[in-house]
Amino acid sequence: MKRTIIASLFLIIACKEEKKEAQPVAEPQKIEENVGTSKPQSNESEEAKKWLEKSITDYFKADLGNLDKAMQKITTKDYYDYKTDAMNVDLDVDGSLTEKEFEEKWKKKFDVSKAGIGIGFLISAQDWNHIEVERCELKSSSEHEYIFNVVLTDNNFKAKYPSVIKVIKENGSFVIADVLQEEPK
């Protein structure tokens, strides 16, 4: 037992001395460079999160007559057109598509199974009282693209609306590029 303890001590001491010798002089610079490049991205993801939370809150505070314009302001043109088509599938309105036509039109750009066909932007309810962002967590990110797990709540209706929202940076500002919504069951 004593031999094992002594051997372990020698091994630990040898490893510590080896680590001191193995550190090249340039390594601290690499650490500083990595911190420098990752810090703006984490700041940008925090900015994207704050923007998303504020945009959602502002959207649901807008007058009902201005919801369409409010949606246009916070989404990409493609996503706005896609979601408008999804909300109008099989309705008796000009330009409305059948579900099959909708899928054919958008399947190359979006996951049409998560479009929220026939339901509203961000929530599945037609009526709401006071929508709040209960949770908004960064799921993943790449350069100027951030995916958030979001849960919206309306406590008066005792409703929760989970979704996955993709936010991108476009022309120097954030916009929603996609919302993956579960169809109501």
C-alpha cells in the first residue's frame, strides 16, 4: 500500500513538472484571441434574445388592426409570406392555398410540418389577454443566426405556447426568420 501511495505521488509530481515544461509561450495569446472572438458572439446572442423578448411583447401589445404591420416589422419577407400563406390555408380568401399547394410552394425553404397551418403567428389561439415570454433560452447559434426555445404564456387563459424561433441578423438588425410551431391537438 505504501508503495502505491509513493508511486502515485511521484507520478503526480512528474505530471505537474511535465505540464510546466509543455506550455508554449504563445498559448496565452491563443486564449486571449478565443475570448475576444467568442465574447462578441455571446453578446450578440444576448442582444438577439433581448430583441426577441421585447419584439414578442410589443407585438402582442399592438392594436389588433396593426398586427399584420407589426409582424412584417419583426420578420423576414420570406417568413412573413410563408406564415401568411400558412394562416390562410383552405380559407375562402384571395390567394389562399390548399394544404398541398402550400407544402409544394414552401417545402424547399421551411419545415412545413411545423408551419402552424391555420393558426396565428407565435400562438395557436385566436384570442388572448396578456401574452408574456415565460422562457427564452438559446438552443444553438452560428454566425448571425440564433435558435431559441421559447414558451409564451397567457395566465388568464391558462395557456402555454412552446415554439422554436430562429432569429437572424439582417441589414444590421435582428428579424425572425422562422417559427416552428406545434399544431394544436
